[in-house]
Amino acid sequence: MNPLAYYQLKAAQALFGKPCAALATAEARKVAAVAQRYAHIEAAVLASPQARGVCLADDAVAGALGEIRARYAEPDAYAADLAAAGLDAATLERAVQRDLLVETVLARVGAEACKVGTVEAEIFYYAHLDRFRSPERRVARHILVTVNEDFDDNRREVALRRIEEIARRLAAKPGRFEEQAIKHSECPTALNGGLLGEVTRGQLYPELDAALFALKEGGISDVLESELGFHVLRCDRIQSARTLSYSEVAPSLRRRLTEERAQRHAREWLEGLLSKVGVSA
């Protein structure tokens, strides 16, 4: 089976999010080059000693085919794209199976690399402490009254009066914030008392961001305006910026470093394999 048709279909989606028939001339050339490289990799990997005895999970091919079909809203579009690429259901299934076998072989080769141990991970941690810096975080709630000139209750001047009345009630009784959010906020967070959750700098609109990070714990902002409308914010909790301890990051760090080592080992193996068959890495 010629794998180029499948790999052209795969590359067109991966690079441009398009079916092959919709590619511009330059895009089609790029896809053809990538597909050719995919095909060289497939041939070299599946002919290698490391591919002997490799098997796929029973549902692996079906799952991959399902993911491909899910990219298409209509079955007819899926069938038309396959036909345009010179594929049918049977040839696609065989191509997907070979593609998954390549991935499995590369994973097997990567697994040959030694796992990163505790000492090595700890050395990495202390050599890169800046990577384990956790920024300041604030747990925030808000009440939103939107501005929409198409609705009388949300015309700008009316919306402003509404949020100012809410702000006056909160100034008198700050403990009513969640109740007021549930009753009056026009954000889906109203269902949870206006809870926005943990926020770091730069996640909110600039006007809200500046106000939130100027509040003390438990503080309530003045009325604020963003492109959505008018807001009142409350800062529930402040977690200062800090460096995560080694014990906090150790399991995920060892796992990530081991995965990176495995990927590097598999890549180096593949580059050596391709060089032996005269394909540039």
C-alpha cells in the first residue's frame, strides 16, 4: 500500500486544517514534502529490528479512525475528502494501523532510556529554581452588570445605576457579596456566588486586573468598567509569590524529565536510522 495518500491527508489537516483539495499551490507543495518524509519514516521504522513483535491495543485503530471522523461535521464531507485523497475505508484503516505502529515503535525505543532518578531530578531543580517560581495568586469574585443599548435595563446609564446600588449595599454589608452576585450578576459565575477562582496577573481585563491586585484580602473594589460592562470585585484570598519546594514538584518533575529523555532518545535513534537509509534527518 502506498502510504503517501494517507500522509498527505494527515499533513494537510495538521499544517493547514484543510482537506487536500482545498490547498493552495504552495500549501500543496509543503504537504507533499511532509508526506514524503512521513512515508520514509514509516518504511524505515517498520523495517527496523525494534518493530518486530510490536502489537497495537485492540481498540487503537478504531479510536484513531473515530478521531479522524470527528473532524467532519457531515459524513458526506468525510467520504468526499477520503475519495479526493485517493483513500477508501479499507485503505485508511490499514494506513492508520501502520501509522500507529510507527508511534508504538518510537515509544518502545524511548522507553529504553533510563528513568530520571531522584538525585538527577533534584540537581535539575536547584539548577533551575527560576522555573519553579509560582506567581502571586488571588481568589476573586465579581458581580457583573452588562451594557447593551438594545435592552432598557442594560443601557449604559441604567446599568451604572444598578451596579452603584449593589456597591452601596455591599459597602454597608460586605458579607452580602455572594448573595448579591447570585441575585444580580449577569455572568455565569453568579451560580457560584460570583467566584472567578484563582487568578494570576494578566488573566483579567486590565482594569479589573489592576484593581484586584491592589485590594487587600477580603477587600471589595469600587465600581469598575470593562468592555463587558460594570463590575464589582472582591479579593477572597491572597497567595503570595513563592518558589515551589522540591517535594511539591518532585513527582511531576521526574515524570517530565523522563518523558523528555525518552523523546530525545527516540529522536536520536530515528535520525540514525534515517541516515542509514540515505534520508536526511
